[in-house]
Amino acid sequence: MRILVTGGGGFLGSHLVERLERDGHDVFVARRRDYDLTRWEDGERLFQDAQPTRVFHLAAEVGGIGANMRNPGRFWFANQIMGAYVLELARQHEVQKLILAGTVCAYPKFTPVPFHEDDLWNGYPEETNAPYGVAKKSILVGAQGYREQYGLNAIFLLPANMYGPRDNFDTQNAHVIPDLIRKMTESRERVVLWGDGSPSREFLYVDDCAQGLMLAADHYDGREPVNLGTGVETTIRETAELIAELTGFEGEIVWDTSMPNGQPRRSLDTSRARDLFGFEARTPLREGLERTIVWYREHAAAVAGAQA
């Protein structure tokens, strides 16, 4: 199958591309340096070059709480416009199937735990990442509209917080796990973390997420969004303590309560993915963190050089 993966050179995209190629697919990898999908002409050129029968839209502008607070307008614009263009181009090019990656940030701030897909519209997202979450959620509306009007087979998936090898370890916009790994690997005495450690998250190993995307692409054709996760809730404090153990960090962990916590709790109801296309995450958090720490230690110099 001729498959286009937007964001195929990124964190999740690179893992998905590897799996697709192992399965024998002809994969066209779209990277931002070649195609800026916030520009219609670049998107049009991409679809002309790729001529895909199936598209995974993973390209996004995203980061941790700090990056979301610094770039609310950009994150809203870029993610919404990319999704809208990909939907329209998929329609024009008669793509057989479009798989759209949403975000757990789209859920309301005080969603009952575990988050069920039917609760997606029952409130406004947590304020620090609301522009990003709302932009992504609007793509679900577009996908359902294109399905109804044009018959486009577009599905929408909601992954939990991802982590793993090749994650973004940037000092300015990393998510919580890569940020903790970098800090606790570089420092031996003291690390300062935002908030009070009480919020919870659900962490999904990146290769498990890639498997979930592929299973959904092959076996799910519905209009309703579907969560991808582990169903395991872990507090930020527990996560920090586990990473400290695994990295050998014995210094002081300081919680800066003047900084925001973000969403109070996140944990997904994963029954829909299991029932509809047989997805169950396989990688326990400890095992996934061990792999990620090993990868980071082997590539830390290259990561630092890329940021310089």
C-alpha cells in the first residue's frame, strides 16, 4: 500500500514508519523541512508527490506546559490549519482512508476518571493547553463532517501522553518524562519541577501507540473517536521518583508550587480500542522508562548538539 505519514520524521511518526516498512508498505515520509503543512501550496505539492492510498496525519506543533503557555496562538493556528488542509486534500485526492491523531489534551479539565470518549465535549480543556486541545478537537468535527458529506473514511484517535526513544528532550518544550530524564541525568544534586507533583497522567510507550494506529487503520472505520492508552494512572510525583530510581539520581527534588500543575488528572477508558480493533498496550511504565533512559544516555551528546 502507498502510505503517506505526515510528521513521519518525528517522534511517533518515525516509529510508525518503521513498523509500516517492516510490513512491506511503500511509505512516503513528509518532513516539515520539505513540506510546511500550514501552507496550502506545500500540502498540495505533498499529495501530488506522494499519491497515497492511505494517510496517517501525525504532524503537529506541540510541547509541554511551558511551550503551550508561550505559543497559544501558534499552537491553535498551526494544528487546526494543518488538519483542515489534510482533510480537504485527502478528499480531493480520493484517499481511501485517513487516520488522524488527536490528543488527550482535548478532554475537559475536570473529566471524570477514567476519561471516556463520550465525555469529550462535556467542558472546556485545561487552560494552559486549551488552544492546542481545541484545535485538535475541531479536526474531529471536520472528519465527521467530511465523512457525512463526502464519504471520506477518516478516523480519529486520542493517544495518552506518549514517551520513549527519540522523544523531544529539548530544554524549552519537552514533555514531562523526557524533561525529567534529562534533568536527572544531567544533575546530581538538585532538580526543580513545576507544580506540586499531585496531578496524574497516563503514559503510553511510543511503539505501543504506533501499533494502535496500525490496528485502527486496518480494522476500524467508525466516526466516533477512540482512546489509545494503558488505563494506568500515575502521579507526576510517582513518575519523578521512579525516574530518579532508574537514573540513579540521589539529589533533591524541589517542587515549584508557583508554577502550574496542568490538568489535575488524566487516565483513559481504553475499552473501546480493545473491543473495536483489539488494541491493548503491552509495555509497563518501568520497562518503557528503562528503554528510554538507555536511548537518551546513548544519544545525549547528539541531542544537546542539535539544540545548540
